[in-house]
Amino acid sequence: MFNSKSKQAKKTIEGLFNELQMNLSNNYKDLAHDAKKEISFKLEEYYKKGDIKEKDYLNFKKKLDEYENKMVGYHH
């Protein structure tokens, strides 16, 4: 059961990263910021519930930090 939850959680996070990238590519600033917030929220939620392992959490967190650095000054 844990493995199934873990796979689903990772799939959800990866989908949100795809959404973030798509919004950045299309210059949808507000939607990109919303996707970034959603990733951060879900990532913390899944980690606290134990749905993702620490290794995966740290990898996703690093990826999110990279996007945050790219998005510095990315607002109206």
C-alpha cells in the first residue's frame, strides 16, 4: 500500500512540475506562481504524511529551488 501511495504522490508532484514548466514556457506568470505554490504545499504534505521518502523529497525540493531561482523577478 505504501508503495502505491508513494508512486501516486510522486506522479502528482511530477505533474505539477510539468504544469509549472508549461506555464513558464507560455509566459503565464500568475499560473506559474500558483503551480509553484501548489508544488511546495503538496511536497510538504506528502512528506509529513510519509507518502514520499526523504530522498525523493530532497530531490523535488532541490528542483523546486532551481525553479524559484529562475523565477526571481518574474512578476508583473
